[in-house]
Amino acid sequence: MKKDTFYITTPIYYPSGKLHIGHSYTTVAADTMARYKRMQGYDVMFLTGTDEHGQKIEDRAKEAGVTPKAFVDDIVSGIKDMWKLLNISYDKFIRTTDPEHVACVQKIFKQLYDQGDIYKGTYKGLYCTPCESFWTESQLKDGKCPDCGREVTAAEEEAYFLKLSKYADRLVEYYETHPDFIQPASRKNEMLNNFIKPGLEDLCVSRTSFSWGIPVTFDPGHVVYVWLDALSNYISALGYNSDDDSLYQKFWPADIHLVGKEIVRFHTIVWPIMLMALGLPLPEKVYGHGWLLLEGGKMSKSKGNVVDPVVLCQRYGVDAIRYYLLREIPFGSDGVFTNEALIGRINSDLANDLGNLVSRTAAMVGKYFGGVLPAERLAGDFDEDLITQAKAVKIALEEALDKLEFSTALTELFALISRANKYIDETAPWALAKDENNKARLGAVLYNLCETLRVAAVLIAPFLPETAGKIRETLGGDDSMYTWESAGDWGLLKAGMPIAKLPPIFPRIDVEKELAELEAINPAASAAHEAAAGKAEKEKPANVASLSQITIDDFAKVELRTAVITACEPVKKSKKLLKLTLDDGSGQPRTVASGISPWYKPEELVGHTIVLVANLKPAKLCGVESCGMILAADGPEDTVKVLFADGLPAGCAIH
Ligand code: MSP
């Protein structure tokens, strides 16, 4: 039985565009688990990577005029940078274009074919010729192709199929005998009722309509279906089917596959059946987490919120983003992301509670004891309560983390932080400091606060590694004071240790000013996300793709009009905003603030005709009353291009 190893995976990401904050969700959660298990002494394998084949990637590469490999190489390097920024401590990054993975998948396909679990048949479906895609009746939108809205025709093509139906009974039995296999439990019922009970159909596992995939070795022209290719990454990354499968021997079966709820189906039906057919053990657990949504729609369609993790990390620090993702929404549920809620969390939990506790404690040791930790003394009022809570929090946090309840785990930890802040109010060190006779008591109070911070530094490390490091730097001490086990102990800091002062670890944010600035940078950010993520969405099942569609009536609500820029100047209080004066054909000048100054000089814009969103509610941006918005696109390499409509007079309606 495996005991001392821990293997955790994230889904492998489609490198078809820029990732948004929702994509970081699974990875930050997996990273927290990996760090937690490492601290507990497990030998951890944390795998993430990219899922690089398929028609959409082939199409996008063609549009960009590069080879599919060159296209994905570029995006993958951006994804790796992003994980670095977010402090993701993966042990291995797999790409499905890695030659070892390709060879492994080819062997799996051949073995399943040789033993009769994959067979050649005819794929019958409804075909959209321009999109080169097959659809089932239920995937159609109003009887038409869900991607492009055109007519579909009945068609057939030769293809390979995996015998899912043969394994359906074994799969159900496995669910029954392994009640923790699918988490949260509600997702198990969804699988049983929606997919398995109605009858599993054999799965088409090859394609001939495009070539950017892993070739079927024994039948040129066929490439392996992306999901069969992608799912195999969890074992190919460990060297399964290669000359050296020692990692496979050591780590398989996986302890946890963390996945978003929309891909639970592939991980709890297709993947277990593939493994059963290969005669391999099944993973211990598949956890399907909820989605981060935006009010009224999907993350990728962000209009009113900045969702680019890079921008958010630059503004608030990596740990603030990690904290928000793990704390705000219970892991199994959906939740709504807003910049306002993010800033609220930072201000209340991180700046007020944690940040204040650290800086107040360090400042008081500095002021009253010259920055040297006083000795622990006999217990006084309120001490026992604080110490008992500090020693107990480790167990409560472990119980929550073992169930992947990140939010509960952090709530437990922050209850200790609040308790310590209350302890400061109760013991009033500033009053004790007025009387030399209270020096010993004052020392004890400050010792207890520093010890509480030590416990917090240990327990917060899997979630917020940078913050843990900063608290540790303040307190000092050696590694033995910061082991996971030591969080259940009390009294490890030694009298006489220097306690360093530090700048606020989470400065308070001025909410109104910040929201105005975010709004100013948002047109560019949202254009980028629509361009990047909107296309990736199409690779999802139809029910997901349809979530944020709008009707023609919705679109008609947006009044687009041409306008001529008559004057332009920078907005003093902002690095990004330009103030544009527009002739919109109404006879009255109109002012619009736009976050395009990194890309345009004012004099380059005057005289051009642009496209104006004329009926946008006015908003004050850095002191400028902005009445409308101009359209801009996200160009290559992080540029922003205003959409000019030169040649048209001011005031033309755009439909
Ligand atoms: N390539 C497949 C996975 C293959 S695994 C063998 C895929 N890729 S993806 O890039 O579209 O999504 C990767 C992960 O990001 C999924 O788990 C998905 O649920 C997650 N998220 C994407 N948008 C999300 C939110 N808005 N919120 C939370 N997670 C979401 O699917």
C-alpha cells in the first residue's frame, strides 16, 4: 500500500489563448495540497501541463500563419511564466507534444486495439462542413451547428471506437465499493443518472478530419481523439510504457485528480474505463470543483472586472490572489468573482487582521523590548484561551484540508488571528507599558503573540508561501521551529531572539480609487479575454459553450456609433488613461476616458474616427466624467489597437 507518497494532478490546460483567474483556481488549490503534503513529510508528485492537440489549435495556428507547434510553444511559455508568478510548485510539467507522451499514447491505443477494446466502425452524426465537426442531435442549437449557426447534414466517416459499454457494470460496481472516488458526492449521482444509467455509448476515439494529433500507428490518416490523448498524461508523465517506469511504480495510482466540474465526466467514466481495459489501478479520488463565474456569465466574457491573473498579482501580490481563490468560495461550489469582493477580502482579512497582528506585535517588541523577544512567563488572564486555540488549530485545519475544504481551513486559521488581535485588546500592552512593575506581564503577552504568529506562519505556508516567509523573517529562528508538526507545539521561540520590524505585509487598499483604476484598465483587459478565452470555450461541450450567449435583442441594447476625436490629453492622476473629446454627431462635445495611453500618444489620435459605445452609463474615472467607451482590440504581444472607422463621418449608427 502506498503511504508515504502523494500524487496530485491538475487538468492539463488548452494552450489556445491567455489564461484567466478561473484557470488559476485548480492549480492554486493543487499547489496548496502539494505544499501541505510535503510539509507533512510525504514524497509528493504534483503534475500539471498542457493539452496541445486538436482541431481548434490547428485552426488557430493557421489563422496566425504559424505551425501548430510554434503556436502552442509560445502560449505554453506564457503559461509556465504564470505558474511561476503564482508560486506553483509543480514537480513536472507535461506537454502532450512531448515525444515520450506521444509514444505512450500510441502504445496504449495499439494495446486496446489488439485486445479488442478499440474497434473500427463508422461514425454517424450531423456534420457541419465549414467547421469540419460532427454533432449529435442534442448538441445542435435550434437545429443548426452550435459553433457557427449553419446547416448541418447527416454524414458518416470511418473511425475507431472505445468499448465503454463493456465496462459500464464494472464502473458502477467500482463507484459503489469506493464511495470516496468521486467528490463532492453529488457529482457521482450526476454521472450515474445523466450518463451511465441511460446507457453508455461506445466512444469515438479517432479523427480523420484534421491532422494535428497523435497519429494512430497502424492506420495512417487517423489521429487519436484529444481526450484519450489528454487523459493518458497522468501516467505517461510517470514513464508508463517507457524504458524507465520507476515513477509510475512509485506514484500510481494518483491520490487526487483535481478537475473542474465540466470535465468530471471524462475523469470518472472514460478514464477509469481506459485504466480498467489496460488492467491498471484506478485513482483514489477525482474531485470536481465549482466554477468562478462573473455576475451574469462566464469568466472569459469579463466586461466589468479585471480577471487577468498577471495584472491582479502585480497590483495586490500573489498571496492576496491565492488567498482570495482559496477562501472566498467553498471548493465544490460555484462562486461569483468581483474585483470588489477581492479587494474587500484583502482589506478585511489580510490587511486588518493578519497584517495588523504581525506589524503591531513586531512594533511593540521593538518599542518595549528593543526588538528582543522577552521570556515566556507564568500564565496570566486570557493566556490559556489563546494558547489552547493556537495548539488546536493544526488539527482542525488538517481535518478540513484532508477533505479539500480550503475555505474552512483558512477560516480556522483566521479565527486564531482574530483571537490574537482580541488578546491584544484584552491585555492592552500599551497600558501595561506605563508601569515598570508590569514589565514581566508585558513580556509574557508579547511572547504569546510571537508564538501565535509562529504557529500561524507554519500553518499558512501551504496557502500563502510568501507571507509565511515574511512572518518567519520577522520572528527568526531555525527550521525546527517551522516544521508542520511544530504547529501543534507551544513555546518553541527562545527568549533573546531578535524580532525584526517589517513594512505592512498587506497594505490597505483605497476601494473607490482602486475600482476606478481597474475600470480604466478594463477595456483593454476585457477585449483581451474575449479574444483569447472566447475561442477556447468552443472546445467545451455544447452545454458549457452556450452559458453566456446573448440574443440579438441583448445586442441591440448596445448603441454603437462613429465619433471623431477632436482633442486628446493624458489624465494627470492615471498612468493609463487618456481623456478624449469626441464629436459624436449630436452637436454636443462628449468626453470619454480610455485606458490606452501605453499604446497611443494623444497627437496620434486626434482627427481619427472611432467606434463609440454611446449608451454606456457615465462613470467617473480618476476625476474625469467618462460618457461612453471606445472600442479597442487586443493585438499581438500585449498591444492594444483602437478600432478606427476612418472615412466615416461622426454619428453613423453601427449594427
Ligand atoms: N484540456 C482539458 C483538460 C484535460 S485533462 C486530461 C481542459 N482544459 S481547459 O484549459 O479548458 O481547462 C482547464 C481547467 O480549468 C479545467 O479544470 C476547468 O474547469 C478550469 N477552469 C476554466 N475556467 C474556470 C473557471 N472560470 N473557474 C474555475 N475553473 C475553471 O478542460
